[in-house]
Amino acid sequence: MIALIDYGMGNLLSVAKALQSVGAEIAIVDNAAAIERANSVVLPGVGHFKDGMAHLRERGLADAVLSAISAGKPFLGICLGMQMLMEGSEEAPGVPGLGIFKGQVVRFPKNSAEKVPHMGWNSISIKAPSCPCLKGVPEDSYFYFVHSYYPAPETPEVTLAACEYIVPFAAIIGRDNVFATQFHPEKSQDKGLTILRNFVSLP
């Protein structure tokens, strides 16, 4: 069973439907005990970093996420759910993230002709083709993004795929049992469903 975390922020229904369409048994959960019982965990999210972290901590879910990751459960973060895995964000100075990955979430440069937020389809460059969650995803596949901030990991090897919009940035980060996407796989048609199917198939 996959726990889809409801912390008051996120596109739960679209993520739930996408996971179910690739054969996942899911439960939308909002408490630590349910996360502890799950085999895998998905942390979606849209919105402000400060609000996301506040909601997780107020509901006792931040520690539950850390425990699930520490226990080796397959973990997927999506958009804000990816950003909150970092140590902090320029969007909310002084607000600590979950700290799974070293580094900060940073904003796209303002002195650009390109619009911010980055919204729409963009291709990715795969850096870790052996990653199980990327099985069957070709180089330069397109995914759907909506964001003004992106993670900048201190350790380059955790960037599993990159994208370029104004500047190059990490589109996917991961290590061990943790996998996270800045784009929305649930809105990315066949390639996004491929990633979700791969995640669901993890032992």
C-alpha cells in the first residue's frame, strides 16, 4: 500500500488517479501512524515552502516522513514535495526543510526575458540512466513543470536528471530509496505515468 500524504497542500486527486491508473493501491493519509503502516510513501505538493513545512510539522508528519525514509521505504516527492527534502529555501529564509539532501531551493533569476514561473512542457537530460524509476524514459523526454524555485543540491551525483530554463537545474533528485521530481509526473502523460509505474513497481 502506498501512502499519499495529505497535509493540506497539494493536488491529491490528480496524483491519486495517476497512481491508481498504473496499478497502485493507495491510501490518502494525514497521520503518522498511517505512514508507518504503508509500504511506500508519496509526498505531493504545490504552494509556498514555509506553508508546506508548517503544515507537515503541525500535523506531526515531518518526523513520520523522516522515519519512513530512514526505514528504507520507497519515497517519491513531487514539486513542493521535492523542495521540502532540501535544507531550506530562498522562498522562506530561516525555515528549515527536511534536510534529506544538502543544499537550498533557489529562485530562477529575475533578470531574464523568460517568464517566471516556469510553466509548461520542457525536456530533461538523464544523468542516471540506471535509476529504476527512469526505466523506459528516453533522453529528452518532455514533462510538465510549474514552479518559480528549484532545488540546488550541494552534491552533484544526487541529480538524476536535469532541465534547462533560464539556467540548468535539477529536474529529478534521488538517492537510495528516495526519488523526487520538480515536474508533475501526474500531468506529464505517458512519460509521467512511466515514472509512476516504475515507482509503484519498486520492491
